[in-house]
Amino acid sequence: MSFHSERVVGEMYDKVDRVNFKPEYRESFDSRILMAFGSDFLNDVLEAIRQLKQEYDEDIRRVMD
């Protein structure tokens, strides 16, 4: 038995086709996607990632202590 909503979001959910998605991680990432935004954007993103990683590492160290 399944529930079918009469609301718009429920109807949209019912219309979505299920697919058996299997991501392929062995292929190399297409660098054109990152470079499409320019090197300044990429540098800003990498700096934000570095900052998040540093904060994560500090939090993990605190938890481990």
C-alpha cells in the first residue's frame, strides 16, 4: 500500500521516474567545468575548502581530546 498526495508536490513526486543511478568515480573530472568560472572563482572556492577543512580538523581534534 502506498500513499498518494493530492497536493502539487506529492503529484510531482509521483510523476518522477525512478532510475538506477550508479555514479562513475573512476573517470577523471573534467576541469573545464571548474575553469568555466575563471581562475579567481576557482581560487576562492579552494580557499573556502581549505578553511572548512582546517575548521573540521580542529573540531575533530577537540572531540578526540
